[in-house]
Amino acid sequence: MLAAPVLTAAAELVPAAEARAQTPSSDTPSPQIPSPEITELVDLNDVMTAAALPTSGLITVEVNPDGTVSFALPRAEVGQGITTSTAMLIAEELTVPLDRVRVTLADARPELLFNQLTGGSNTTFSTYTPIRVAAAVARGRLLRAAATAWGTDVTELVLKDGTVTGPGGRRVGIGALSEKAASVRTRQVSVDLKPRDEFTVIGTPHNRVDALAAVTGRKTFTMDLAVPDALPTMVCRPPTINGKVGSVSNAAEVRTMPGVTDVAVVSTGVAVRAATFGQCIDAVRALRVSWKPGSAEGKSDESVLRTLRAAELPLGPPPLTPSVEGTFTFHFRSNSALEPNCAIADVRPDRAEVWSCLKAPIVAKEAIAAKLGLPLGAVTVHVTEGGGSFGRRLFFDAALEAVEISRKIRKPVKLMWHRADDSRQGRTHPMATSRVRIAYLGDTVLSYRQRHTGVATDLSHGLGEIFTALAAKLPVGDIGFSETFFQLSQSMPYDFGVNSRLLSETDKSFNTGSMRNVYSPDVTCARELLVDRLAARMDKDPYRFRHDFLRDDRARAVLDKVAEAGRWGRTMPPGTAQGIAFHSEYHSVNAVLVEIDCRPETVDRPIRDGVGGPRVTKAVIAVDVGLAVNPRGLEAQMMGCLMDGIALTLTSSLHLRDGYFLEASWDNYFYTRQWNTPPELDIIVMPPTTGKPGGAGELGVAASMAAVACAYGRATGTMPTSFPINHGTLSFEPKPTVPPVPASPADGLDHVR
């Protein structure tokens, strides 16, 4: 109980047992397995949860006089539905209607050390108990306040639907009790959480609390905010990655263009502020800039691949027994989200205020304060809702850039990146190779070795605060941080004897980031393709082979479910096939079965300015996250994961040439389109198997990518080794890099199909 004029409750530290990694009996390795996986003892999600635990008491639930309940969530909502699941936790424990819970996003709060990072599918996993405890404290206090007012015992009262009912039919709403239940001093109270068999909200499918606002255009994103005098601002960017301004020959001329108020050279290019974004685009295109070389000058897909090959760690001497081996290449992919990278900044001599969708707002606040030379308390960072992330919002490039521009021109700015900026200068998923070798003898798998090599993944957001963020930037610290991240997020679900996975990273000249599921899609895809090859070598069915080697019952259950629901093994026409794959992560498991059509009439179908290629015609997903807070939200997450997986296998990549990416917008970056989505989709949420939620947000990407790859290999008779499979076909005419952004389209109706 916190001292406040209305009822405000927080979660004190949970007992030590709650802080330990969750290892339910159904997920525990059987005794015959000689050594458990590291991730079965502790994984990245456990580390993030344990780090957040000490500040959980600073997260509060507040009951308002109007009968609503407020909660400022210290995470970022980017469309994954965490405001809905959070509201459900509060509604369940406080027994109030869901539509009376108001979940907003908290500003950057440095005191929430390690507890304001959105990533690693960790939000519901780490906040499940603290939020419920805070709501339960509020529930108990409301009942005591009513009991005191009526002179009755608490045991005679019932709180339901936001109303307390007592003897004689007396009733009072929680709003009327909010001041009576408040405390004049902070004090500790104990609570009992509602048992699972009494849940009426948690585990029940619910629509998104923000769905109506989203589809009617009333949802507020950064660019919707009306900050006084914050005018549209864009940046003229270099033709190559991270190039620098040499000189600007016509800055004075551009300042006289209609609507333009300011032109200024900044570290990332030339900033233009104008009355409208259209005028910004015109000004950016009119600028004549000489540029200095960028960090990736002259590099191409081929040169980066040679660098990766040279950095690959050895697999060791060839085994004395039979083995299967494969080498796989994964090209650069874009982290661009639906909402362009954007931020609003108002920098004054003695203070600064910033608005942006940020998954690591504490690091952003600390970095902005350091950049401006201001005390931390003089910088306010507001976290806005975002239209997608894919890991992109872990970085605050736009916020830092907006701050620099605002300070330079001494005016507020509303900065928005162009689509071309996001594709060519934004964060990318690193190009990587993965080498796998599996040794076997008879029906026994003796060893599994995987060596994953990639362009360095920027993890400089750390664990959400400045100390680990700085450590992740150090010449040695970054290697250790990446390897730790890799080992704590990867696991071996099969009983494959002695196994090892090692990461090697090289080449820091690119702007990279933790794209959704980070290392797992590439690592799992390579593994599952070799599992298919090994099954064929042993003359076993791919599904039965996986079933026999999986290490636990939960894993086998999801695999069996997709095989049954997807009618695994059914007869299919030549050129089509099924694929099946499995992935486990963050105390959750899932399996995916897909059917793919690789027949010529499908592959060669005409697509305007695009590559048709194979089409996934059916997908079945089975997912077990332990306890699904909102099954409907989980289904939506899995649907998105499937679309990611299809894209990563078949269509989505960036082409690097002469130090820049050829793609300049989504019209030539081929994320999964309507013409490539499966007409048949079945998502099966398994019954609860543990007492708590596991990670869900990223879980389905890896298995989806792998299943599509395996299906493609079976349909064509050739195991794919380079992804996406259509990377070698450039289906569009690249837009020029000077000017850096294309002209605004004026003929849109000509392209409606």
C-alpha cells in the first residue's frame, strides 16, 4: 500500500521460489538424458525476469474515484497486444470489468532498473505475478474499507464486477471506496492470489482493448501528437550506409522553398524542417550535397559472404561415423516496421522533452541526457504506442536524431524517416551463415554441432539501462554479450547426444538490430533442414523421426497435434509437399506444418514488379505457452509469426551493392503479401500445461521459417541452402540513391489491381 489520496497498490518482492526459473515437471528432462540444456536451467527470459524483480514494487495499480482502474505499463505496445493482456490480469485479480481498466504506457523511469525493456517475449512472463499482486492488494484494501464503513467482517463481503456487496444487499462501487481505501503512509500487506480454477478472465479469448481505436483511426501514434510548434522534419541522407556530409552547395536556395523553415547539417545528413512533409520531401530532393564515404563503402552481398566465410569457427575434425552436413546462407533482411521511424523533440537550453515509441526508454533517456549535457531529471521521455517493431524499436535512432536537430535549430521538430531511409539506412537483420554437422550410427544420433556466423548484431540497448548498454558496445564486451544472448536463447530440443552451438560475429559496418526472434529463425531453419536430411538417411519419416528424438512430452504433444490436424503424410500432387518443424524457446513450445506448391504454374505466375515463386497453401500451428493469458491474442501472434517465416524463407531480403541496399521501400521489399499467404490456416492453442505464461511474441517465427524450408526441399527434391530462395532474382528497377528519396507518387490509381 502506497501513501496516496486514492487507493494505490504495488507489488512487493515475491518469494524466492517465484524468482527461480520455472521448470515444471512436464518440461523437465527425463532421467536418461545425461545433461540438461542450459536453457532448461536458466534462459534469457529468466535472466530478464530476475533482473526486473527488485523494482517490481515500483509498478502500481491505482483505483480512481470514477470506478476505473489505471496502470502505467513500463513496456512498449507495438501491436503485440500487451495492453490487452495486462488489462486482463488486473481485471481478473481485482474482479472489475475489463472495459474499466485503463492501461497506458509509462514514461522513461530510470528507477525501474532492468524493468522497462520490451523484448525477448518477456512482458507477460515477467509482469504476470507483480501486476496480479498489486491488483490483489487493491482488492483486499477495498474490501476492508467497505467492511469498516459497514461495520461488518471482510469475509461477509464479495467484490464482483467492480462492486462490493455485503449483508442486507448493501452495495458500493469501488470508485466510492477509492479514497476510503487509500493509505496515509506506505505499508506492507500480504495477499493471496486468485487460484487458477477461479479464473474467469485469464485464459478466455478477448478482443484487443485498442482494436476499435486502431481500425477507426483514433489510436494515437507519435505522428498524431500535436506538440506546439513541432513542424514536420526529414533528413537528406547519404547514398551509402552511414556516409557523412562533405558540403551543401545550395542550402540557402532550399531555405527559400515553399514552407521550408530550416536547413541544418547534422551527423546523419542534412535536416529540413517545413510546414508539411510533402514540402520536406521536395526540399530533401532539391538539396545538392557532396558526401564522404560510408562505413560499408564498396561492399556487396558477395564481399560480405567472403568475410563471413573467413570468420567461421571450425566444426572440428570429421567424425569417424556417418554424418550429414550442410552450410546455409541467410541474406540481409529489413527491420522496417509498418510505422516509419519517427520522434518528436523539443530541446531547450535547460531541458528536453521527447516523444517516441521506445522499447528501451531508460537507455534513450540516459543517452539523450549525456548527448545534451543535461541532468537526467531535465530530460523527459514519453513512450508512445507504435505501429510494429520487429526489434526496430529497441533502438532510439530517430529520438536521438530529433534531439540533435532540435538543439541545432532551436525549435521543436516532428521527425519522420522516409521509407527509403528505413530500407537503406535503418536497422537490418544481419547477413549470416550457419554450418551444421550431425553424426550418427545406426538409429542413434551421436553428436550435433552448429557454427553460426553473422555480421555483428547490435545489442547496444543492453538489458534496458545504461550499464549493460555500454558493456555491449565495448570491443570485448560486445562479443561476450552477443555470445551470452545466443547461448541463453538457443536450445537443443532433440536427444542428439553431445551437442554444441557457437556464435561468431564480424564486420560492424552495418546498422543491425535484434529482428524478431533474433538468432533463432536462421539457427532453427538450418537445424531442421538437416534433421529432414538425417531422417531420409535413416529411412525414417520426418515427423516420426522428430517425435522419437524430442526430449519431453510438451514438445511431442504439439508435434503430434499439427501432424494430426494437418493430415501429415497425405498423398499430394508432384511439385507439392508438406513440411514440419519444431521450436522451443522461453518455456514455450510450438510446431508448424505447412503445405507448399512449387509447380511451374504457381512459381511462374505473373506478379507486378515482384517474384511469384512457390506459395504456401496451408499451415497448421500448435502452440503451448504454459498458460495463455489471452488465447485470441496468442493466435494473432502466431499468425504474424507465420507470415514472418514465409517471408524469411521465400521472399524477403535486402540486396547489398556498392555500399548500399537496392531496396527503397516496401514496394520492392517483399514481405509476405496477400498473394503468398495460405488460404488454409489453423492455429491450435494447447490446454494449459504449467501455472504461468511462457514467452509467445517471437516463438512462432523460427518453426514457421523452418517448416516452409523443409516443405520446399521435399517438393523440389533439393534442400535449399540460401535464403530467401528468390534472393538471386532482382525483380525491380532500383531507385536512385541521389536524391535519396523517390518523388511522392502522383499516379496511385494507375496501380490499383
